[in-house]
Amino acid sequence: METREKKFNWKQFLRQLSVIAVPVALQNLLTTTGSMIDTMMIAPLGEKVVGAVGLCAQFSSLMFSGYWGFIGGGMLFFSQYWGAKDEKGINRAYGTTLACLMTVALLFASAAAFAPGTVMKVYTDKSVIQEIGVEYLSMIGVSYLATVFTTGMSALLRSTERVKIPLVAAICSVGSNILLNYIFIYGNFGCPAMGVRGAALATSCAGVINAGVTLLLAKRVGYPYLFQFRAHFRWSVPWLKEYFRKCFPILCNEILIGVGNMTINIVLGRQSEQAIAAVAVFRVLEGLVIGFFAGFSNAASVLVGKCVGAGELDTAYQRAKRLVAICGATIFCLAVALIALHKPILTAMSLRGESYQIGVQLLCVYCVVSVLRMGNWIQNDTYRSAGDAAYGTILEIVFMYAMLLPCVCLSGLVWKLPFVVIFICCYIDEPIRFCLMQRHMYSGKWIKPVTELGKAALPEFLESRRRAKAHESI
């Protein structure tokens, strides 16, 4: 094992990491910056509007949980088939993933369009915030189909190392969103002032532009996999069993975690209006951290999954260990930067007085827990891309329902503790899970190939890990 460590090619690894991680991080940063600008542009409408739009974003997050299991499962197959150069496998996996994604999007779009009042009543008991949220949600729901469709295309493009196309599409989307916000919210260039409905309309239009630009650029460069429609739907019963067998743990994880997060948001939505506004702004800033992290997460999925699919299992193992350390250091630096710049940011997003103080407290707590949280996340994504969709899933679900949710509900609804204590309870399980995830990482048992090349190399890799463990115990 010592020899292998010395021979690890850091230069090649960092170059490949930057090629994938930097464009993805920039794309997500653009998207999050767009959300931040959205919040700033609606801030003059008042704290209640900011809080209502933030709660609508939590419904979108629930949809994210509903479809991300299929994205995670799809990327498992995309990256490993890409490593094995299996074009039929890539096409078939994309078609299956896309069908599942659009089914979820249609369900949530229908709920937003036809029952927005019911949705808002779930998330808050404040009638004024409910009314504002209904206006926003009923219009934003139509964008869900375009958003999810684009997410599926981006997952495939990233997994096959075509990361520039989603980045350029995101630039066009964010730019158009800002311009349309200016036009629709306040009634410029002869348009009527639409307020919060204008913000929803702008976001919906930007989602359609994102999807259109992605398709146009992919067609222009001759990218094949998005347009081979017949190959997308050549399914068989054994294939569907294999696909859903791998996706099922990820899907269970995302759905159950989504329900858990919804429960947390219900508790937070029943606190003071100032706390609701502070949380809405915090979620936007948290998106900055997650945006940077997503670059590493996608790089982990591709760099590790590709090696596993090609049968280079020891390289996959060595890469995975280093990705966790690099991600942690980067996320910590970003969190510290947010703390340093908190005053102008929070003020620009209309937080004043008590809501401002709460916002500062939330950022301070998150600066500490974000490294552990993102570390757990990237390890789980790494395990999934290597074929182990169960371990991280089981840990996250067990800790959320056995520890986190009881603590949040008791502190927020029964004991009525200060809001910052309730917020800390939202992350109380992260340190324990991080230790357990690290132990699993070094065992190497998370490498479970789905390709023939990977399966053929597995016995030798497991034997090498057994010998290394025996050597370390001496």
C-alpha cells in the first residue's frame, strides 16, 4: 500500500478534477447567484415576500428529493458505462432515467398548479405568507418540467465529461432570469408590475431557456446520446430490474430524507416571521456552499465511477480518499468567506433587526457543520458511483429518523427553545455519520462494479485490501 500511495499521480488527478469540478462549480455558483439576485430583487417587497418565496423553494427541494434518486442511480450507470465505452448502456440508462424524472416532475407541477393553497398550508401557519406563496407557486410550477428535464441532460453530459455545455446554458439562463426579473417584477419596458408573480414568471422562462440552450449546444457539437431516441427506450425486464435494484436504495434515501427535511421545514415555518425570513435567506447562501460542493461531487462520481467501470479499482479507491480531503478544505474556506461578508449580504437581502441577528447566528453554526455535512455527502455520492447505494442511505435515514427529527420537533414544537438551538439540532447527526462514513471509505467495500471489466478486477482488489489491512494491524 505504501508503494501505491507514492505512485499516485497527483498532477493528473488534479487536472482531471479541475476539468470536471470547476465548470460544474461555476454553473452551480451562477445558478445560486441568480437565486441570490432574485432574493435581492424581491427584497424591497418586504420580509414576508422573502419568507414566502423561501418556503416555495422548500417545495421545490422536496421535488428535488423525489427525482434525485433517479439522477444518482442514472449517474452510477452513466459513469461506469462511460468508463467501459458502452454506448448502448449509456443510451438505455439515459432513457430510463429521463422517463422516471419526467414522471416526478409532472406530479409536482400538477400540485403547484392546481393545489398551491394546500401546499402552502403544509409549510406555514401564517396566512399572509400563505397568500403570497400561492401567487408564486401557482406560476412557478410550470417550470418544473423544464428544470427537471435540464437536470437529467446535465447529469448525462457531466458523467460523459461534457461539462462546458451545462455551464454555458446556465450562463444564458441566469442572465435571462435577471433581465426578466427587472422587467416583470417592477413593470419596466412597458410591462405591468407583477410583483411576486413576475419573479415566478421570470424563473419559469429562464428554465425553458436553459433547456433550449442545452439541446442546441449539444446538437451543434454533435453530442450523440441526447438525440438517439430509439436507443433510449430499448428496455428489457432484466435491465429494468438491474436499474431499479441500484436506484431503489438511492430513491428511498432521497424520498425519506426529503420527507424528513419537509418535517424540519414545517417546524421552522411555525417559528416567528423574522426566523422564517432569515431561514429563506440562509437557504440561498447555503446554495453557494452546495454549488461549490456539487463540482467536487460530480467529479467524484465521474472520476471514481469511470475507473470502477474500466476495472481500475485501486485508482478509484485512491482518488476517493483524496476527494474528501480536498472538498473539506475548499468548503471551509468558502464558509469562512461567507462569515466575513455576512453584513452586506444579509442587509442587501432585506434582513433587519431580529431577522438579521438570526441570520448571523445561522451562518456561524453552518460554518462549523458544513465541512462535515459536505464530507458525508461527497462520500455517499462516491459510494453510489462505485455501485454501493446502500451504506450511506441506511446511515442517513436511520440517524435522521432516530435522532435528528425527534430533536428538531421536540425543541421547536414542544420545548419552544431559542431558534438557534432548533437550527443546531438540524445537523446534530453529522459528526457521528462522518466517522462511520470514513471507516467505510477505508474498508474499500463500497466498490461494487456493474460492468464486466469492473467485476473481473474485483477479486484482486479485495485481496489487496485484505493484505493492506493485515499489514496495518501488525
